[in-house]
Amino acid sequence: MEQKLKVLIADDEQLSRELIRHYLKAFPMLELVGEAGSGAEALRLIDALQPHIVFLDIQMPDLTGLQLIRELSAEPKPLTVFVTAHDQFALAAFEESAIDYLLKPVSRQRFEKTVNRVIGFCKNQLPEKKPSHMDKLEQRFGSEAPASYLRNFTVREKGRVLLVPVNDVIYIESAGDYIRLVTSSRRYLIGDPLSFVESNLDPKVFTRIHRSYIIKLSEIVSLKPHTNGESIIQLRGGAALKLSRSYRHKMDLILDRLKNGRKS
């Protein structure tokens, strides 16, 4: 990748900005283009500088980190890594397409793991059809991404590395700081955020139905109404997962899948 990835730090704590700045020195492919001490300043700098990656605090003057992301007019929106002392905002952050969520104080090891994931995503794993927050990002830094979606999950288990084919996965669920891949024979834990995995899966094959679940469409057996506008999706193998109100717009996709499945 010839062109460097531009980085912005937005945090009202100077020590936190200094720590991130120090950690970034280990990554010559990243270029720190600006720092902001408030939400309003960060919003202005993002629109002006169009960074590829933003390390963003949650609680800041003027605008919170979550409010800032919702206010952004710049397209494509940058990849966002939230860096905060407050773990209660994690779900809301991932619903805003955060690539990761780091809790202060951030260790070098945890920071480097996140940065390597972000760089890998930018450099090697951009799908042909990108989600809204990634649209046209490839054009901005000259990605050499393959024209395909994720084919295998990499699982580290007991000192060895396993490749789990995406086609073997029935559904994916949140599991604390990890996500769980569920196949017909067993389950695997990996450390990538659910939103990150969702961005790398073919939307014609997998879809998100809940903040905690992604399912394989071909595994759907039935859809039944539940309470409060929610539904229960039955999958082959017996799993029954909730389609939440936030993902009701997926209903037509699921019904079409059921209809086509009955014809075949």
C-alpha cells in the first residue's frame, strides 16, 4: 500500500492522546494528521482532513463520540475505534459500525492487535460491495483488496491455528469480548467484533438479525411472530434466534428466502 492511512485522535484527555500517539509510532504505514480535544473540534477535523481511521473517546465536551459519528457528513465515514473508560457504551458503539472498542488504560498489546486488524481490513479484506461506512474507502488509499468476501475464519486454539470455512458456519453470536462461530459439529471463539465480521460476509449469504446474531440465510426453516414486533427465526439444527425490532427491515429478505427455499 503506497499511500499511508491517515489517522485522527479525538479525546479530551491529553494523556490519553499522548499514549495513542506513542503507540502509533510502531506503525509507519499510519500517518497522524490531527488531534482534537472536543467533539465539535473532532467533527470539524474529520470533515476537513477525511482521515481513514479515528481513535475516538466517548465522553467529550460539546458532542459525545456516539453523537459525533451520527453527525458526520464526510463520506466515506472513517473506520472508528472507540477508546474510553466506560464499558456500558460498547453495544451502542458497535451499532454505529465501530471497528473496535478499547477500554482505558489501553495496553500496547491490545492496541497493536486492534491496529493490525484495522490495517488488515483496509489492505486485504475490503469486499466488492462495501457497507456505508466503507464506501469508496478503497479509492482513497489505493487498496489491493481481493474482489471477494471472507472465505475462512482464522481460529487460534491451544497453540495452533485453525481455518474454519465460512460455508460451514450456521450462525454467529456475540460472546462477551469474543464472537462464537456455530457450525453443525462444534463452536469456535474468535476475537473480532461482530460488526467487523458482518462487513466481510456476503450479504446474499449471511444477514444480521439482532445486535448479537448473524445467520446464514440458507439455514432458515421458519419465521414466527413474537412479542413487541419481534420474531423468532428457526434454523436447521434446532437453534431459535430472535429477529429484533431494530432489524425488522430484514423481514422481506428472510421471507423471500423461505419462499424460494420451499420452491427448490
